Amino acid sequence: MGVSLRVRGLVAAVAFGVAGSVVGLVLPGVGDAAKGIGTVGAGKAAASTGTGLHRVVVMGAPGRQAEAQRAVLALGGRITRRLDVVNGFAAEIPASAVARLAEAPGVVSVTADRKARPTAGSAASGRTSTAGPSSASSAVKAAASSRSADTATVDTGDLSVVTQLTGARTAWAAGATGSGVDVALIDTGVAPVAGLDGADKVLVGPDLSFDAPAAPAPGLDAYGHGTFMAGIIAGRDAGTSTRSPSGFMGVAPDARIVDVKVGAYDGAADVSQVIAAIDWVTQHAHDPGLNIRVINLSYGTDGTQDYRLDPLAQAAEQAWKHGIVVVAAAGNDGKATKALADPAADPYLLAAGGDDPEGTPDPSDDSVPTFAQHGTNTRPVDVIAPATHLLSLRVPGSYIDTLATNTGQVGTRFQRGSGTSEAAAVVSGLVALLIQKYPAATPDAIKALLADTAVPVLRGSGKPSAPGQMLYSGHGLVDVAAALATGPGEQTQTWPASTGSGTLDGARGGSTVSADGVPLTGQQDIFGHGFDSRATAARQVKAASWSGGIWNGNRWTGDGWADGRWTPTRWSGTDWAGSHWRGAAWSSMTWTGSHWRDEVWSTAGWE
Ligand SMILES: [Ca+2]
């Protein structure tokens, strides 16, 4: 019942978040030292938080930005960045003035700004302090006109900047917006928050998650990870235009998300669910009205089984060989040189590693963040994409919201997140842009095109003393504008194929779900049905492992589409291998989103 209550609670929270105007005031440390008052006022440069100023994000009421900014100045603060995407701005104000600012006319909310600041250059140049319309947007324009050195610091987690520095905006201007391309998101589901609630923006596929038996509707995201990724890939606020974007817009704003939920409200998912989901997408990619050309897997286990044996790698590789570009997160355990997460370790796939833009649109100062897994000499990442402090859609009341370590909330609609999950989502959006323009291109050709046109990044902060090398950043930072201009060739990958004949436990690694202290291990799926790796692999080669809603000999979902969504099935408790699995505290955090945990937040430099 815990699952049911959770999910219903989420729906209520979403409705509240949309309908209500919530005033958030989250500012740890308020009241410790108001000594900065009077020493820094409007227009003075080089203020630092060391003088008692607090960094905040101020959300203005619609049309009342200027009023809100005047309130900051009147209270002895200063404006540091515009945040057009959230209808707000960043500021620094004396601690004692926070409460008054929250009450000021035109101000909707004041929250602590956790964004890390680049350490180089910004204080000296003072260019971050420009108030009004010239700060972020002018730097962005500079980035658009050339990739030459620009010392201005911008919010490189803001998608309006991410889409600049990856070339997406140039692609939009050329008509490539992802239109007609479906991206399957195998994740924790999607919540219909603003930015993803447009007509035909999200198509609900089968819900294969542990939430399915009790959820009020299939595919809902109660965890918060899938919605965040969907926002990066294809989010779009109502009324926004790719010509003069304002409001929230993802990398491929006209692409559609096919929501295939496998992760439960707390992120729990077994490898057998992910394999079933990949198989479903492979088999149904071209159902009537569908054009699934991309799978986003912001997911990865620490399984180290050779990809040539691994059943998870096999499933993903077969999707690839059936014409779907599978973008897989490299993983977030970047502290040592180790294999990429499973299934990114399969060399056929497009493995997305992490890039830290270091606060500037110019890629020459970029580095690979310490947390980002980068692989080995034989299987490094293919490309990297922005992975630090990305700003995307929040699910109010989600599991992520409840984490004490989550310090990334911005206003009521948004959340920041760091990890190769985010990088994968960026790359998936970029791939959708390319496929709209080059629909006949094979996954191999798309991958080669992105690799060939990537911008080398020479700093691997995973090993700061070493010069840049492919081991850290692969071919470099993705540049879809260059890829679009170059066009695909006819490359074909010739790696040894996976047989998928290995074990589920080999794919699970340490990522097992458990209930009542009993882990799900061995050659069995979540229903306790035996899993024959070789037989399943043989069916996957023919894209025929599903029969209606039956997979691996058991009913997982309905048999077909109805009313624009895949018909759900409510499993009964007795369908489970043991009903004791339900309602217990799932201990697994297999999602690459496990970067929500402390160590990676701090590694990414949250202040
Ligand atoms: Ca940079």
C-alpha cells in the first residue's frame, strides 16, 4: 500500500504545484551574520558571500521582474544573473533582508542559489554582476556567433545555454527541432508537469515498474528522475518559440517522448525490467503512429560482465541493430578508471560521458567532472555533454524532493541535477535533431557523425595532472550544428556481437532490489520466472521476445494500444514472485541518478 499512497500523494502534489502560487523560502543559515549590510550596494562590484551576502534565486511574478529587481537593490543587494527560463534572476542580498525580500511586491519566491560558481576569472572581470537584460543573454549570443574565447560566466546548467553550446539552437534555426521523432525514455516515468503537458508531447507506453499494480495511472513519475530527463530531451513550455525562446525548452522541443516506466517511486528497478522495456521498444518502435528512433538510458549498473555475454547489453545492442540509437549514461563512479556502466560498456551503443563547461560557453576551458565515469582504453566514452547543475523540470512531492541531500531545487518548477544521466538526455535530444534531418541514417552513421564533429576537450579532471586524452572525454563535446552541416556517411561498426548468454546477476552487479531483506538474484525475473538467457537472446534478434503483453512467459502489461496509451494491466499481488516484495523498503538505487546522493552533489561543487 505504500506505493499506492505515494503515487496518489504525488498526483495531489502536482496539482497543487500547478494551481497554487507557492512561496518558497528555503535559506539555510539565515541569521548568521548580517554584517554585510551597508558595505555592498547596488552597482558595487566584487561583492563576495564572505561579507555576509547570501546568494539567492528570486522568482518574479509575470511581468514584474523589474519590480522584483528594484526590491533587491533597495534592500542592499545586487543582481548577478538573469534566469529567463525560470522567469527569475540570481542575486546576492544581506541575510537579514531575505524575509523582507520574500514579501516585496513582484516577488513570488526567494530560494537559496546552490549553483556552483566557476572559480576562474569571474571576480576579476566582474561581468557576472551586470544587471538587466545584458548578462546571460549577451554571453549566449556571443557563443552563438562564435566559439571564441569569452570570459563571461553564464549559467551553463540553464538549457538556454546548453542548447547554445551544443549547437542545438543553430540546428533549430535550420529547421531541425526533433519534429516527427519519438524518443523512448526508459526511466522512472513522466509526470505531466508544465513543460511536458503539451498535446502529443508524451505518449504513455507500458508501465513495467513495481508501481504498476497500485498506481492511479500508468507511467507516472513519482521519483522525479524520468521527468527531469524528459524535460532536457524534449520539454517545451506552452507558447514558446524556437525563434526567440523564452520559457523552458529542451534540446529537441518538437520531439515526442514515449514513456516506458521501469523505475518505481523510489527508483527501484531490476535489470529484468529494463531488458523487458528495451525489448518492448525494439519490437514496437514502428507501431502505427510511432517513430521511435532513440532510446534514452540514463541508467547503468555496476555489472562488469563482458558485454559479449551480458543480457542487458544484448537487449540494447539488438535495439541498436534494429535501427534505434541507444544513448546510455557512462555512469557516475568516476573516481577511478573502470569500465563504463552496463550497458554503456557495449561498444555498439552511444556512451555519453560528462562535460563541465566551467561557467563559459567556450569549450576550450571545459573539463570532465570528477564524478563522470570515463571508461577504459578499450572502451572509453564516445562523446561528452554538459552534466553539471543542469536545470530541468521538477516533480513536486517526488522522492527526490524528500532527499535531505537535494539542494538543487530552484523555485517551484525547477530542479538542478548533475550526472551522466543528464549528459545522456542532452545527447538523446541532439540525436533526435539529426534524425529529423537525416531520417535514413543508421545508428552507426549517426554515432560516427557525432564523434567526428565533436570538439575535443582536453581537461580530464578525473586525473588533473594528465593532459587531455580520449580516455576522459572520448571524441569530445558534442556539436550538433557541425554534425548537421557535415551530414552522415556510411560507417558500419564491426565489434564482436553480444550473445547475451551470460547471467542476470552479472548484469545486476551490486544493483539488486530486495524486500524484507531478500534480494532478487539468480536467473529469474521480477515474477520469479526463470530467465533463459540464450533463448531470450534468440528472440531478441528477431525482435520477438514479447507476445502481446506477455514477456518471459508472464503477463507484464496489456496487449495493445487504446486511447493513445498502451493498455495497462494491474498485476495482482499473487502475480509476484513473492507478495512480500511489495510495500517494503526497496533498497536499490540503480539509477544513474544515484548522483542525488551526497558524495556526488558535493563533488560537483554545490555551495
Ligand atoms: Ca566552457
